[in-house]
Amino acid sequence: MSDTDVERLVDTCRVARDEMRLDEWSASRRAAREGVPLPVTEVA
């Protein structure tokens, strides 16, 4: 694996993590708006 491959993999993981956080945030916002309690999940 070259350095470029590693950097690309890290970028992909970072983007996926940010998108996951955004999905979770919007889901909790939607639940709050509808008055539905959501279980709190920790994302490592």
C-alpha cells in the first residue's frame, strides 16, 4: 500500500464518520420534533 492509498482510505473513513454523525443528528432532530424518544448511541 502506498502512502496515497493510506491517505485516501483515511479520507474515506473520515467522510463516512462525518456522514454517520450527520445522519444521527438529523434523526435525533426529527425524533425531537415528533416527540419520539430515541436511544442514545455512542459512536466511537
